[in-house]
Amino acid sequence: MKWLTRVLIVVLVFLGNLSFAEEIIKHRETVQVGPYQLEVGFSQYPVRAERSLDITFTPVDGIQGLSGTTKFKLANSKISIDQDLVRFTKNRSIWGYDLISIPKKGTWNLEFTINGKQGKGVGNLKLEVLERPAGPSVALTQPLGLIPILAVLILATRAWWRVRPTRHAEANGW
Amino acid sequence: MAASTFNRTPISTLEFPRFQSIGAGFFLLGVFATFFGLGWDVQWHSDVGPDTFWTLPHSILYFGAALSGFACLTVVLISSFASREIRKLPGMIPILGGMFYAPIGFIVGGFGAAGFLSFGLFDQYWHGLFGFDVSISSPPHMGLIFSYIMAVSGCVLVFIQGRETKTLSFVIATALALGFTLPFVQMNLSEFNLEIGLFLFPALFLPLGMLFVASVTRQPWMLFVMTLVFASFRYLCWFVFPIITSGYAGFLGLSLRDQPSGIPTIPYLMPMLLPLAGLISGGILVFAKSRGWRVIPSVLLAGGLAAPFFYIDLLLGQFVQSFPTGLVGVALLGALGAWLGWQLGVVARHANRELEQIQGVQS
């Protein structure tokens, strides 16, 4: 059992040392949200549609005593993503969204609303979102994922055809 | 001709050679590990979030797939090359023109596990292009989910050999197959804005699984046992996922999201009153048999009456409140699922013609 214990210790130490540190913020923008100054950070820049990234929101004086919401709206469309500003899972002293993606390319308006002791503030940031990364299209690759279930269905259909259970005596017997 | 050994049959009638028995045990353990890891991974993303390939949930789910695949491959290799006598054992079927021999369940399961690991690699490639996932319905994820369904279907078939079954293992594998397929397919459909799947799938697939068990084993109470196993997986995940998620997050120096769902997602989609439905369905079958009722109407009744009980709890209860007449449709779907499950049970018992001859069953 000693070797098993050693393997388990190595695995746990390895898994315990995984790095989930805040991704390097590659680009920062400053937005005036009423009386509050907000720094918006992007872990991927330029931002591409369908490519996941972290977005952080850091008020200059910290998030203490503040609450807020965001509204990401694509120009000339009805697409709008509304969320509360929540603490970033990788750094609890700031706000942030981890692993989100912007669904479509185009000009997005990021509207911020912050409430705090100095009252309510609203600010906006224009964000150009580029085409999705070059790669296989979802429409072409989605059918690949269906192959295993098609195989199961073909196998079941073939077996059904061989047995023809509705005509089989056992289907009507206990 | 009706088989009339319904109650006199011992619980398990199938004896495996030792290598198959060990292989089947590891295979079942592997599919359970993958089910557990995938369910925990969904919880991790929902409540904590950060992702790398080497999280503990990922490690468990891929360990499970590797274990399943290794177990299947080993059984196939031993069946094919160990000795001529093994090739002649009941249930062995030739593959690739007789190059390999193995029981069907290990073949299907092996392909399922290999598919799972291959789509895992595809998922890594996808992460490189699009970053770590924000949705469960990406093409590689679809492949992972459907490969697992293939693997767990193989695991179910491993414990059926014509009219003989290793009944308790078969029941556990079927409960796992349902416990995985139902929530993951529902989650996928809802990402395609097909929330209707939330309402249709339990009514169709749970009676299908329940009556499949009754049909394969010819022991109606095994249907109830399967629902109890399903419920035990459900409660295990319900209580364990939140604890290990917050514990693992703390271990890594992370904390839960400000707005976690507060609900273990996968077990939430596994109806908790399934054993009640199982009790009703099993009871109907036993009563119908004792009274000599016709089989198919009894099967339809068993599915139709059981299906509405899936909708009483939690989320699904809202459906009943807002759309009570929908229960009629639910009952009809339940009857259809039950009929399909019963017929598929007959298919599973009689699809291998050589076994038919060995076991002396007339087709």
C-alpha cells in the first residue's frame, strides 16, 4: 500500500498546485461611471467573438460599499446581456467575470451602473469585437459529436430488425 | 410461447469466466467514475469556475474513461487471443471478419471509451482556439457526452447474455445510464433553446429504462430496485457535490462565486421521486401478471401511470402547476417509453442467434 499512498500524495500535491491565478490582463480601459472611476481589464485583446476571456472591473477606490450591474448590448440588434457585478473568483478584491464569451462580432456597448455612497453612476464603453477565431465551424464539427449516438442507434435498429420484438412471443408473455 | 419462469428465476443467472468478471467490474467502476467526475465538473464550473485540464473533476472523469477503455480492451484481447476455447464461450461475437472475438458489451463499451478519450483530445484543441468552455454544447462536448452514452450502453449490455443476466450489476449500469443521459441531454437541449426537452425526456426515457429492466430480467421488482439505485446516485451527488466543490476550492485557495446556483445541477435534473414511480410500475406489473392480464396493455399502464410522478418535484413541479393538462401528454409519452423499453428488452435477450441456440430459445 506504500506505493499507492505515495502516488496519491504526488497527485494531490500536483492538483493542489494548479495555477488558477488571475489571467494576465492584456488590455485596460478606464471608464467614468458617474462619480466613480472604473478600470476595465480584458484577458484577451483584441476581443474575438466566441473566444472565452476574463473581464475584470476595478473601481479606483475598491469595491467596498459598492454594487452595480453591466449591460452588454450589440449595436443595431436586440442582443443584450445583463449581469450583476460580482466579485472575481480569482481575485476577491475586484469585480469580474471569468470565462465568458461575447457571442457575435460587431460594436458592443458596455453600460455600467454603479451604486454607492456617492450615489448612482452610469458609464459606457464601446468595444469592437472581431470575427471568431479561425477554426472549424460549429456547423461542420457538430455532426462529428453525433457519431457515437448514431452508432448506438444503428446498432439498436439492426438488433430490433433482427429480432422483430413486436412479433416475438416473449414480448406478449410474462 | 410465454416464458413462465418469472418468479422462480434466481436473481442472477449468468456466470462469467474470471477475466470477464474482473473486466466487467473495472468497466462498471470506470463508467461510475466518469459519471461522478462529469457531474462534479458541471458543479465546479457553476459554483467556482476556473478551468484547466488538470482539475480533480477532470482527472476523475478521464481516469474513469481510461479505466473503462482499458477494461474493455483487455477483455477483447484475452477473448481473441488467449485460447481457442475462450473464443467458443457463449456470447462471443467475431469482429473484423473474425480477427477479434468479444462479447458485444465490451466492444460497444470499448468504442465508447475510445471515442470519449478522442473527443477529450478534440476538446483540448478546441480550448486552444476558443479558450476554456463557456457552454456544454460545444462540438467536442457533444462528442464526449454521446461517447459516454455509447460506453455506458455497452456496460449495460455486458451484463446481459441472451436470457441470462448478472442482474444487480445490470441494474446498476442501467441506473447509471439513465442518471447520466437524462440530465446531460436535457442540459444540451436547453442550450439550443429546446427547453421542451426538460419536460419530454423524463417522461419518455425513464419508463423506457424501467420497463427495459423488467423485460430483460423478467423480474418486475428489479424495475423498482433500479429506481432505488438511481435515487441513491441522485442523493449521493446531491449531498456530496456541494461539499467537495467548496472543499476543493478552499484547497486551491479559491472561493465560491458571489452568486452560485446553490443547486447541484446534475442531481437536480434527476427526478427524486423515481422510486415512487418504480413502486407503482413494478406493482402494476406484478398485479397484472398475477391476474393474468395481457402484457402490452399492462406495460403501457405501468409507464403511463408512472410518468406523471417524475414531474412532482422541484423544477418540474412548476410545469405541472402552470400546465396541468400537459400531464395527459406526459402519461402518453410514458406509455410509449414503456412500450419501447419492454420491446428493447426482448431485443437484448434474443439478438444473438448463437446464444438463442445454446440457450434453447425459439425465436
